[in-house]
Amino acid sequence: MAKEEVKVTILDRQFTVNCHKGERDALLEAAAYLDARIRTVQEQTKLVGLERCAIVTALNITNELLQLGRSEETMDLISEKMRSIGDRMQDVIEDTRL
């Protein structure tokens, strides 16, 4: 797939990154989200410097993604248990009809 260069601005610094054609808007949205999150970290922690703020922000976002993944796994497990309970209830209902 063809790639294109996109300029993004994070903490008033411009970066040029490559992305697949058709993904430009998503990349710009991601950059705006990252910029906002880094600015929030700066305000809350008084950290200075793009590198330190970017690392703390990356850790925060990674932690959120990992928690989301764990909650999805939990939901899958709950759904499977609910299906199993439903199947057993159906078996009991069918047995009582006999």
C-alpha cells in the first residue's frame, strides 16, 4: 500500500511521519490526542521537556490500553460463563418437561 508523509504538531513542535494512504485523518487525530494528553501531564506534574512528558504520557496510555484489554478478557469470560449457565438452565427446563 502506498504511503504518504504527514506533518503533525505536538507541543508546538512539528514532526513528519509516514502513514498509509487513507490513514492521514486517523494519524492527525492520534497526534492531537497525544498532544492534549502530554499537555495534561505537563500541567499536572510540572514536568519539563518533551521527552520526559512523552514517556510519562506513553506509560499512562499503555496502562489504559492494558486495563482495557484485561476488561475485555473479563467480559469474554463472563459472557462464556453466562452462556454455560444458560445452556444448563435450558437442559434443566427440558429435563423437567419429560
